[in-house]
Amino acid sequence: MARKPAASLSSPAPTSWLYQAPQWQLYEVLLSLAWADEDELAAMLVARQSPRSGKIAAASFLVDLRCLGVRTAFVRICKSPADYERRLRAPLLAETYMQPAELNLVARILQVGVEYAATLGFSPDPEYEQARLLLAGADPAACTVPVVAGGRHGRPRYRPRPNDPVERILATLTRAVGADGFEYVPAQV
């Protein structure tokens, strides 16, 4: 008897909930109020609800438009709207002010962040590829809101966060744009 190949840990089987969720109805799309501020990261939450079970599939993204692109991304399934509220939405809203947003704007922010970071040598969080499945139907090109990458004067602007591999990031920036081609804003103690 032939054995089935082991499932990949990095990509779910095509019949899993993750591949069904993009067809579910949008439940909500939230975006941090200060997403365009130079010293802020863009926090986003995209949620879809299953018409059969009521489960919520949600993807969260934290995007640095000034340098690193998609810093964090994750996708989760919650068994109900109450579970979604308790596990994902409420904790995120406790950390940052958010407002309802258009899916096209969120997709455009992600696109600009990923593309800009790639020019500097940075890749998105590994879970980004799965999380972005919940952006199904978005058209970033249809977004009329300006989304600007880079810091002041169009140069990359890196502000470290806890647990950042600062030396590696600075070395990557130096290779990409030269030692004087980016702005480094040390973390405040």
C-alpha cells in the first residue's frame, strides 16, 4: 500500500478552513488611525465569517511602511464572534486605536510595504503568505488613498523594536542604500 506524502507544515491542505475562508463574507476590516504617521506602524485586522458554522477567520498585520514592510502577520480561526472578540479584536484594540477601513486600502498598504521592503532586502513575516489569503477580492490598484513608503526625504527610516536583530537590519540597509542612505532612530529607553 502506497503511503500518502506527509503534509507540509508551511502550507495547509487545499481543503482546510484557510482555503475556504477567502470565500466567506467579510466580517470586518480595521486599520489603525495613525497608520500613515511616520513614527507609527500600520496595524490591520481582516476578518471573514463562515456562512455555515459562524466561525471567524481573522488575519492581523503589522506593517512598517518606512523600512521593514510586514513585520508581523498571523491568521487564526475563532469558533464564534464572541471568541474572535475575546482572543483577537479586544486585545488589539486595547493596544491601538483602530477604525473600519476599506479592504482595498489595507491591501494597498500591504502591497506598498512588501514592495518597498523588498527593494531594501527585507522579506515579510513568514505567515504573511497565509494571512494574505483573507484579502481575497481586494484590488489595491483601486485604492485612491495615497500610501507613501520610506521616511523623510524618501529615505528608509528604521526605528528598532524589542527583539529586533538590530545589527543584521543595519547591515542589510547599509548593503542596500549605503551607510548614509537611511535614517536610524535609536529606541528610546
